[in-house]
Amino acid sequence: MTTRWLSAAEQRAWRSYLSATSLLEDAIDRRLQAEAGMPHLYYSILAKLSEAPDRRLRMTDLAEAQKITRSRLTYAVTRLEKDGTVRREGCPTDKRGHMAVLTDEGMTLLERVAPGHVETVRTAIFDHLTPEQVEQLDEICGTITRAIQDGNSGASGEDLPWRRRSCSS
């Protein structure tokens, strides 16, 4: 098999993407650590739960939504439980499953830190893009997401760690 090396333009785009995503994650993490003592992943879990019906999601669905393994989600939810921002409950339709539930304390914390999070995202990304570039960014990221999730990236979509099902999920 012949390696399809990146062209000079592709290499520049790839390195720009890596640099931008690394810097963005760092900026968001620093802000959330300073304001709430939590990393971006934990904030994202709280935000996803806040958008769910009754502020609750099955753990397997939350892992898939966050694009993380269930073991990583379990670790994060355990930490959030200790902080009183999330609690786990049994799944009413499946005795083996568990639900993650955003507590009132978690919602209060989310409402307190969300403005800073949004400001960081806005100043790091959207203040520097035209409306057309925002549309292009959405289209590009959506295309990449669909390609990976549909298995068109060289790996089967079912091999994605958050798609693997187990009895204890």
C-alpha cells in the first residue's frame, strides 16, 4: 500500500488545526479551573445534562454524546458526584443501566460559570470570524464528524470507544 502523504497545503491546514484546538482547549480549561475548579470535560457533562429532559441521561448515551469512553465518563461522574453536582440513579427501564442526573447544585454552578465559558469561546473563535467563516467552520466540522462516525475515516464507526456496548452501561 502506498502512503498518501499530505500536500503542503494539507500539512499547513493540519498543523493550524492542531495548534488552534490545543490553544482553545487550554484557554477554556484555564478559565473553568479558575472559576469552578473543573476541566472543560466536566463542564461539558454538566451542560449536556442541563439540556436533557429532566436533566438526566443514560450513562451510555452521555458517553456517546461526549465522545468519550464509558470508563472515562464513570471517572468524571464519580468526581462530579463528590462535588454534589451530579448523582447517579438506576435506569427505570433497564436494571443494569444507570442514569446521570444534574443536581440543583450542578445547575447553579453551571449557570454561574457559563457566561465566562461563552465569553472565552466567543473571544477565542467567533469574534475573529465572518458569518460566512462560521458557516464554513460548521460545515467542515460536521463533515469530519460524520466521516469518522460513519466509518469513512479508515476505522469502523462501531469501533469508536463510546459506541461499544456492555451490560453495565
